[in-house]
Amino acid sequence: MNNKKLTIKLLPAMIALGMAAQAQAGITLYDKDDTTFSTDGMINAFYVQSDNDGRTQSRVKMGFLPNWIGFNFGKQTGDLKLGARSSFWVSINDSDVVRANNQGRGESLGTDTGIDVRQFYGTVDADWGQVLIGKDFGLFNRTNIMSDELLLGYGQTSDTLGLIDGGNVSFGNIGSGYTYPFPKAQITYRSPTKNGFQLAVGIFDPSKSDTDSSEETPRFEGELTYATNFDNVAVKGWLGGLYQSSDDPDGTDVNSIDSTGVSYGANVKFGDLSLTASGFQSEGIGSIASIDNLVVDESVELEGYLLQGSYTFGPNRVALSYGENEGQNGADFNYENTAVAWFYTVNSNLKLVAEYDKTEVTLASVEAEENDTVALGAVLTW
């Protein structure tokens, strides 16, 4: 179907996600004269068994996060702290999807390994906050996805979106709980944290609604976060948004498209128990695979939510997850993913993962897919 073909075409541009990596210290390669240089990275692989309405597949693939290697620079210059990050994202997946060549005969895609750059930015920090220039993930739905309990796991692999046989990542809860904060060229300001609050606002390179569309202003995105602790209870909340206008010529008329979105959520931790609820609403952004850099007609409305809980005991973490996106794009559609995952920490650099996902897709009130997936894998980080 058209959704599947478009998603497969777009997947090579979507293989970056590992925002969790930035929380790691990495390995310091140089630390002298107020200058530091370090590296971090991740390698993961899963054995994946899926049953999609009787079509079974056994694959060896990477998970929700692609593999990456990142490099970080920092230098103190007077009252300013200068920084930079570049990261390179690598698909290890092979793709054996057979397609027709120019002569109409089938051919295998074979190895589908790709390398992509999703982060390449510099930062200036001072008492007044931080300015980031370059390419990084967006702000709309940013904390929604960073808070996903399945970030180091596998997640949904809807065949409707071409994910079972696709050569890149599974989708976590992209499309079944939130949209993907696509990496964009940006200039972003982050305020200092005050009384638990921090504000991030930025201008982003706008996304075009057509090849000859006009965008007189950049895209605007922002997110306000709040974090505090009460005795043994940690609370975090967030509210984000986006706005962009695009004028798309349509014959003798000009169709003005205003793309808008609101994202929100909260996380509460009681000792070893973590509970998270998040959601979003949008108009005029892509519903196909919930890619937020696609600009579509304002009649395309999308909303979703994600409910999760996890409990940690010793080296074990067990997570339960339910996410859903629904909307209207010519016809009503609904994507749901229910998951249970177990993470076992061998040491600070190695985790083992076992996960079960049930993905259900309804298009125009007709069940289009029921997909059961078991993923067993390992995640190596440094």
C-alpha cells in the first residue's frame, strides 16, 4: 500500500534516535588546558520473531535505537563554555525484500547498511543559559520519546509501515504514542534551570509542503520542563509545541497550511517504581509513521498517548507499555502497541533485553494488521 512504500522510502532518513546516549559520560580521550574531547557509542542486535496475520519472520536486526558512535568537545574560555557534538548512526540490518528491476525481474536488496549524521552542533553556555547551533533532534515530543521505557528495547514493527522487512530501526512507540522529533537545522536557546523549571525555544529550518511552496518564517518549536523531588518521590512534567506556516500554490489559488502541535507528559518515581503518562495533538503534520517533518493539509489531525510503568529490582527492570495514535488522513486510522519488556543489567556497559509487542492497526474501521513480535537482544554501550 502507499503508506508502506512511502515509509520504506523515508526510512534511511529516520535512523537516528539515541538521545539516551547523551546521558552517558563516555570515554575521555583528551583533558588538558580546560579542553576536553570524549567519545561514546552503542551497539545492539536482536533476534526477532514476528507473526503478522500468519506471515512469520525470523530476523536479526537492531532495535529501536540504531548503532552509533559520537564525539564530544568542550572548552572553557573565560565566562563561556564552548561545546560541540557529532554523532554517526549506523544500520546493521540486512534487507531481503525482493523488488522488480527495470526488466520486471525480481532482485534482492541485499545488505542495506547505512550511515547517517543526525547530530552535528555547537553550544555556548554561560550564566544566562545555552545557545545551540546546528542539527539536533526537535523539541516537539522530545521528552515524550526520551522518556519511553522501550528506548533501549524494540517496540512496534507494523508491517503496514514496512517495518518487518525494512532495513532500518523498529519504531519503539513512534506512531503508537508520539511523533518522531526529526533532527532539524536549528538555533535553540535553553534557559538556566530555576526552581525546577527550564525553557527551550528555537527556530528551525521549515519543512516544505510542496516543491514550490513558500515559507516566509521558520518553524518554531519549544518545550518547558519541570522537575522536583519530595522526600523519596521524584516528579517531572513537560509541555511542548510547534508552529509552522507554508503557502502551497494550488492552481490559481494559494493554500495556506498552518501546522501546529502540543505535546505533554509527566513522570513520577516512587523508589524503584516509575510511572509515565504522555500525549500529543497535532494538525497539518505527517500521519504516515508519525513523522513530524512532513507538512500536510490541516485536515489531517493526529493525537496519541502513551501509558507506561516500570519496576527495578536488583539488576532487573520490568516495563509495561501501552501506546496509541489515531487520526484522519482521507480515512480514519488507529495504531496501537502493547508491550512488556525485561532489561537485565550485566554491568554498566552491557544490558540484556527480552520483549514482547502486540501491534494492531485499523484503517477505515477495518482491521488491517495484527502483529505479534518477540525480540531477544543485547545492548553494549560505552
